[in-house]
Amino acid sequence: MENAIWQQANQALEAGDFAAAVVQYERICEQQPHEAQGWYRLGLAHLLLNGPEVAQAAWMNVIDPMNFEAIAQQVANLLSILLPEGDRQLQNRRFGLAERIFRQTVELDESANGAYRGWGLALAQQGFYDTAIDIWTQSIALAPNDQEAYRLRAKTYEHIHEWPQAIAAYQALLTQFPENGNAYHNWGRCLLKQNALEPAIQALQEAHQRLPQKSSLWGDLGWAYFLRGDALPAGASWQAMVALQPQYWQDFAGASRVICDSRGGSRHSWQWPD
């Protein structure tokens, strides 16, 4: 009977029927008042249905804030439930619910680094880009070795076309993680958007040293050479791209119209696809 109640409660929670989950978890807590897992999950269901105040009231039945020896483990046990549920809500594209879980997780433990990443992702998916960037910046301040937070911050600036901020964010990432080839690639692309050709080519070349088989990198490097007027290396880069990904040939066939000769050549106008 006890296992059946647990099964019904968990199934209701997974199905998004939080009101039914609350009823079932309340039954569990009545029957097993000393079982912390029941109170943790009741609080989670309340968090998703009614908000943090009701959730915290449930959790306080088994978390004693005055018991300093036990509270760290109790909070860790609760977070082991909240963080996977936040990830599940993200995967199910319930971004508002994911945001609520990760926000509460950070309130419980401000050093829970995974919660910041999830919180920022939930915010960004709802279009709250500036707030997401602030969250990832907080994560970086708490954990300077959190490479994913650096990446997400930089990619978000790039996504919203704030090129100077994106460039600075990729520079910060590369200062901490200088072997990140994808960061060099994205940094170079952002520099191209600012028409900073020489720094862009240098960044893309650094990326190429680390990711010689990345076809899109060859394409971007070719475009940078092309903009600089170097038709021969541009054509060679595009050929390398097509060799790695033959299906690109149709999309990038315009590159074959670049006419060059041994003295530096000339070129026809060709527009890089969006």
C-alpha cells in the first residue's frame, strides 16, 4: 500500500498534476511523518503549485535551521531532489517552472552552481536575456572555473547581437580556458560582425589550430580572407570546408565564382549566406 501511494504521487508529479501530487504526498507524510523524502517531495509539489512559502513550510518539518550539524546534509538531500526536477522541467520546456525551482535552490544554497546555470537557461528561454546574463555572471563570481557559465554568457550576448559585450565575454572565457577552440571560433565570428578583420582572422586561425576538422570554421575563415581581399586562401578554405562536408557544396557553390590568378587575382561579389 505504501509503495502504491508513492507511485501515484510520483506519477502525478511527473505528469504535471501538482494538485494530485500534493494530496498523495500529504497522505505519505501523515502515514510516515519521520520520512524526510515525503516532506521534501511535498514541498516540491507545493513549490510548483503554490509557490515557495508553502513549500518552505513543508520542508521545515524535517529541516531544523538551529541544528547546524545536520542542516547542511538535510539541504543537500533536498537539493538532490530539486536539481534533477529543475532539469526535467527544462527538458520539457516548462521554463517558468524550471525557473521557480532553480531560484528556490539558490535561495537554499547560494553555492549550488548547477542551479545558476539552469536558472539562467530558464530565463533565457523566456527571453529574459539580461537577467540570465546577470545570473551567469553571479555563477562565474562564485566559481571562476565554471566554463559552461562563461560560454552561456558569451553565447547569449552573441544571440542578442551585442557584439562588443560578446567579444569581451569570449575574451574572458579564453583568459580562463585558452584551449577552447569553439570559443576562439565564436570570438572570431563576433569580431567579423564588428569588421575587425585582422583580429578576427587571428582568432579563427587559433580556432583552426585546435579544431582542424570543423567544417563551419573553414567556411568562416574563408569568408574572413575573402573580405580582406585574399581570394586564394579564401578559395582554399572553402574547398577544405566542402571536402569535410560535401553536402555544403550546393549552399556554397557561389564560392567557385571567385576568380583569382597567381598575382592575387580579382573576385566577383558573393554574399555569405545567413
